[in-house]
Amino acid sequence: MRTSGGRLLAVRLSDDHVAPNALAALDPETGRETPYFFFDLPAEAELMTMTEYNDVVVENGRLFFGARKAEGPAAGQPKWTHLVLGVQSSAAKK
């Protein structure tokens, strides 16, 4: 997704809905993963993590998920819940 100090920043998603999702740094030399922060998403926003249809961006310690395209909703269909979603750490800033 993005590099920071020679490391790749990536989103690690939980596939069991028990372990938390994480924004992590991957060291290409050692393969070590260092979490920056853990987060959860509301169930109705889980589709925002599908990179085939959404962009995932890291900027200034925040993680953004955004739909690439929006059409509809079609007549009689439920309205959208999320088109853009931002997540940030709740850790105190120094």
C-alpha cells in the first residue's frame, strides 16, 4: 500500500472475525510484521476492504477505505451504508 522507512505498510484483515484487523509494517529483508495499530470495522463496511472495488490509502497515521465507483441504488434496493470510511489509532499523540 505504501512505504515508510524502507518498510511496506499493509492491511492485515481478520478472516475469523475474532482476531483484530491491523495496519502493519512489513520488513522486506526479514519478513517481520510490526503492527502500527489494530482496528475493527462495522459488519456493513466489511466489503470496503475488497481491493478489487475499493482503494485503501494510508495517510498521516490514518487508514482510508473508499469505493472506486458508485452507482444506484436501484429502485427498491437499500441505500448505501458506506462509500468512504476512515480509521485511526486511538493511542495518545505525543
